[in-house]
Amino acid sequence: MQTAPRWSPLPAPERSVALEVLIHGPISRSDIARRLNLSAGSLSRLSAGLLQSGVLVETGELSEGRAGRPSRPLDVVPGSRHFLGMKLTGEELLGVVTDLRANVLDSSSVVLPSRDPESVVETVARLAERLSRSVASITALGVGLGGRVDRRSVVLSAPFLEWTDVRFGEMLERRTGLRTVVENDVDAFTEYEHWFGSGRGLDRFAVLTLGVGIGYGAVLHDRLLSNRDSGLGLVGHWPLDPYGPLCPQGHRGCARSVLASPAIAQAIGTALGRPIDFDEACRLAEAGDPIARRVMDDAGRGLGRLIAAVGNLTLPDRIVLGGEGVRLASIARAAVEEGIAIDRDPRATRLDIVATSGDNIEWCRGAAVIAIQDFVLDSTAGRL
Amino acid sequence: MQTAPRWSPLPAPERSVALEVLIHGPISRSDIARRLNLSAGSLSRLSAGLLQSGVLVETGELSEGRAGRPSRPLDVVPGSRHFLGMKLTGEELLGVVTDLRANVLDSSSVVLPSRDPESVVETVARLAERLSRSVASITALGVGLGGRVDRRSVVLSAPFLEWTDVRFGEMLERRTGLRTVVENDVDAFTEYEHWFGSGRGLDRFAVLTLGVGIGYGAVLHDRLLSNRDSGLGLVGHWPLDPYGPLCPQGHRGCARSVLASPAIAQAIGTALGRPIDFDEACRLAEAGDPIARRVMDDAGRGLGRLIAAVGNLTLPDRIVLGGEGVRLASIARAAVEEGIAIDRDPRATRLDIVATSGDNIEWCRGAAVIAIQDFVLDSTAGRL
DNA sequence: GCAATTACTTCTGCTCTAGAACTAATGCGA
DNA sequence: TCGCATTAGTTCTAGAGCAGAAGTAATTGC
């Protein structure tokens, strides 16, 4: 299979056109010109070069029924490049192969035999080899994990893995021979939503993820909000319920103690007198079990308050909910609305809230997007 | 006095150089080139044009002691243009005359005879005439008020004035003949900090103002965070103390009921059995009065929690505290730190918190900056 | 079948750029 | 005291990239 050339050495105007097509394509030349504030003439010149070099192609025509000559939309060839995206937890490693638009072509997972960095590198490398077999070649590997990551390479801290200052990116590049980028899992997921998910085309949006922990990410003015604290899980301690349960750090009713999936399951299990998991908790609540409903509604109200807090402080055009525990939002929909109403002025614009599937694969797609960004953007720029 | 020409028709490269000098000047050509990623040659050409047209001037030399030819810093002539900045409350109108860098040259105030828009326009116009006498000419007028403002002109809602949908900007332009811009007071103050205050040169910072109400503003990725909800005072209802006093809307321990200067004064006054104002409350607390100390410390803790919330969700490089009630931060410094510690992970980077003077004039400087921005920026661009 | 409309191309001239080669003004060490 | 390194700024040139004009292409609607 013929592979398109790297985008990095492209001149800035060409690259911004290619990026526009990658994120918003298939799209006609005139639409791109309008979006980028360029003349039709400039777009003709720029797209000719990109078609020549194989970065873009013309797709089948699209008349759209309105008057005038039909446009001839441009598109990238999603299958021209492949990327690996992996999500690393303290117990297992999930991985996917994606195309240039982070569409999943294949996926696999493996239990971590050890948390030792050397061992994890080996596990990642083996999964990478297995996943690589389904495609001709891999352009880059992205890994997401819960923790703080510096310059998309060095893991500063990762509590679930018990790591501090691990040069994980370099270790992986040496072992696999692949260009490798590492990023905090929530930031990676946020970039996925930014480029290919529900945040596409929005100037400002926020992400909240529910699961074992509570994650927060945001894109503000078209740029990921991130610093060295990203990955600490700063909203995990967010106070939501002054009468709520205690968390291990001694916070009463913090986001983690109220919203985390294990906390919800445990609260219901304790009341029922038998241990249950989050899946069963959801089933019980949906079946109308009064204890499960009560706990879910309390959690939903807490989620609503957290949503209101994010809405009030970052003024997002949309809030995207993700993570394995996202079912809470649909099960306790009314309670979430109630929670929002508590902390949000009724005169404020209604918050646009969108829930993703909550699939574990989404974390991997996020990691793949980080690898895709590394491929298409000038690494020195670091923007967008 | 000779006035420099408007900046708006300047070509984009010239204008960005002029803007760099306005905000960071006096500054040498080579420093500007480094900041804007331009070559020394380009800067020579651009600055020659700006010097020719009188927008910039060369200041006295500045050798700085290090080797090499000393630089010849460029600067704007602050006194070449003058602006009016006014702050409108429900009771009075405060106004200042400033130069191009929002330095205050003269100030004045007047009690509002009525809240009727026509009457307020008249009051503004008269104060404008009075303030104008001290300078040769006024380039633009900026007005800040507590409320929602659309496109820096139309007041959508202003509770203190009991206004809805008042075309205030147009009315003022007609009456005064001056180019006039209107903005929410907190957003205006935030822009002041952004261009000429403690937020200068920072990519991300947040502002909290304390006074009759609680205000929040932020600059994220070098752009003001603002939408149609700005001006509703969304953080006013922020829950800070589950055992705190009730606010008129029935929120227990919300930011307004805990932090607002009148609320603090009232809490102390009630306990003392005699009405006091915020000033006396501060004096009592500083003198060690146990009741005043207790109330101030509770408020300080609440402020700390609000600061932590902002720090956790917007990841600012700095948080600027302003408003007439800012003395709370110094009086209850320890309690503020305590409050931050409650809601912020100790592993997170320490928040850089800066307090302004709390002078009422600061609101006017904010309004003046909005007028200055209108003058130097292309109004169609709307950016930065 | 003709006009209106929208999409795209080609060409021209202009603006802005980097980079090289240059001058200018300083500190510092031999 | 005299280079010499260093930093600041200027001038010139070639080229990149742009808008806008003029022209072509392909459709709808009347």
C-alpha cells in the first residue's frame, strides 16, 4: 500500500488546509476557503499541491441539490496511514489500530503481568506487534494513562502504576522502533472529542469522565487546557454533598466518593447486604429498586452540581460526558437536571450536554488521536 | 496637541507590532522580533513605517550593561490619545480620563439622579464633558456596568439599574458624539488586568472581584472568556459553606452570602447588636475583635475554596483579586490558605495569587481599556 | 435553451517575508 | 589601546503567498 508523505514538512498554509480536511472533510474547496478566510484562487493553488503529493484526494461528487456547479469535495485517504492507540490502567492494557481519523480497525487487550516499567514496555511492545499484523505499517503509537505526563513523553507520576519520572516514551521508542507519544488519558480523550468527537468545530467545550476516578478536561478557545497539574485529577476531590460519604483522603461527599462507579456500587451493596458491581447497580436502578434508585439519584444530583460548576467557570458551548460510568447520566437524568438547577442561575443559557457510549475503546481512540496529532502537526508548534 | 492616527486601518503586521509596544513597551526592535517570530529585517521595515506615521517613537537609550550595541527601545506616546472610562452602579457614576495605557489623569464622580436610561445617558454625557476639559480631545468612551452586554453596545440586562435591552452604546454615541463602547464591568476589569495589570503577558489567568457582588473573569489562551451569560454573576451562587447563612435566593452559604462585603458587615453587626459597615468590620478584625475575626476567617475560608475551584477548573498561571472587598484577602490570609487547602490537592502547583488595591478607580480603568481596545484593534476582528 | 448561480482555475501584481550582507555601538581581554 | 566578540539595527534581494480579476465549468430553474 502506498503511504502518503508526512505532513510535518508541509508549508503552514498547505498544512492548515490538510488539517481542515482531516477534521471537517470531506469538504469542498470553496467551503475550506470560507472557513480559513482565503480566496478561492489561493485554495485552488494549495489544493492542487496537496492532490499532487497524494495527501488529499477528490471524492465522488456531491451536488446537494442547490443551484450552480456542484462542488468536488476533497478528503484525506483515511486508510493511507495507521496508528496504534493504547490505554494503560494499573491492571490491564487495551489497544486499538486506527486509521487517520481514529476509526477503530482492530482492538485487543492483555492483563499486565507486572507494573514494573520494563515489563510494561514489553507488554505494550507485544500488543503493538500483535495489532500491527492487520495493517501494512504503523505510523505512530499513542499511549494514554492516568497520571501526569510531560511533553507527551515522560510520565511524571502515575499512582495506579506506582510510577514517578519514568521516561516511558523513550523506552517504548527504543523497544518498538515506532514513533511514540504518551499523554494523560483524560487529555487524550479530550483531544479525541476535539478533533473527531462531539467537540469538533467548537471553540469551547468541557469533558467529564466517570469511572473508577473522575476526570475533567477542556478545550478553551480551540486549545486544550493543560499544564503540569493535568493528570492529578483535581476535580476528584470536588465537594458535591456536605452530607455524603467520606473518601480515603477524608473529604466528605467529594466527587470521587459520590460519583465514582465503585463508590456507587459499594453504597448500594452495603445497604443491600451483599457486594455488587456497577453493572448490577445500574440494572437494579433501572428495574426500580428503591435503594439503587436513591443512591443513583444522589450521585446524579452530584454530577449535576459538578456540571454546573464547570458550566459556570468555563462557559462551554457543550459538555461531553464519557467514561465507563457514564450510564449514571441517563439512569439519573432527572436528578442530574436537579443538581444543575441547584448551582446554576435559571437565566443562564441551557447547558448542552452530550454523553458518549462509555466504551473502554474510547480511551484508546484518544491515545490514537495524540499519535495522529504528532504525525500531522509540527511538533515544535505544539498548538491546536 | 498632535494626535496619532487611528490604528484600525494599519496593516495587520504593523498593528501587531504597535500592539506589542503598547502592552509591553518600551521595548527594543530585536525584542519585538523575538516575541512575534519575525526577522530583524522585517522589524526594521515595520518600525520605520510606524515611526514615520507617529504611532511609535524612540525613547532614550537603554544600554542594560551587557555587551554589544545598546538597543534603542520603541514606545507609544501615551499622552497622544485620551480616553474616558466610567463605571455605572445603581447609585452613582464614576469616571476617569486616561492616556493610551489606561493611566488615570483625572477622575470624578456623580450621584445618579435617576436610573431611567435617558437620564443616565444625560448624566454620563455631563460627566464626560466635565472630564474632557482637562485634555485636548477624547478618542473614545468606555462604560462598564454590572450586567450582560451584547457586542460591547447593547445592555441585555442590568439588575442594579433595572434595565433590559437598552441600546445604551448608540444612545451615548448620539448624545456625546464620542465613539462609545459598553461592557460588563468584570469583563472590562479583566481586560485591564490582561493588557496593563497583573495578567500582562500571561496566557491564562483568572480574576475574582469582591464587593457588593462576587465577580469572576478569566483570560484563557490569551483571550477573554466571555459569552452572553457573562454578567449574570454565575459564581455569586457558588456553594462555599454548607452551614453558612442563607442568601435571598435561598442558597445556603453561597459566595454572595459569605463573601460579599455587606454580608460580612451584616454578620458582624448582627452579633455585635449594632449596624456597622465593611470598613469598620475590617478595622475590628484587624484590632482583634473575636466576633469580627471569626466572621472574616469564615469568609476567608470561603474565598479560599472559591480560589481553589477556579484554580482546579481553569488552570490559571495567576489569580488576581480585585474589588472594594479585597481587603478580606489580607485580613484573613491564613484562612484563605486554609480554604484553598480544603479543595486543592497538595501535590498541585501552588497558586499564584495577587491582590489589587481594591480602589474603585480600577473599574473605570477597565472601562477605559475597552475603549482603548476599540481604538487600536480592528473591530471586525474581535480577537485578543 | 437561456439566465442565474455556484465551483473552480489561471493569471497578474502586490505585500510581506526571510536571509544575507552590511553598518553601528558597545564590553572585554590581550 | 587595539582588535574582537557581541548585540542592534539597516538595506537589499529573491521568493513565497496572497487577493482579485477574468475566465471556464457544471448545474438548477424558468
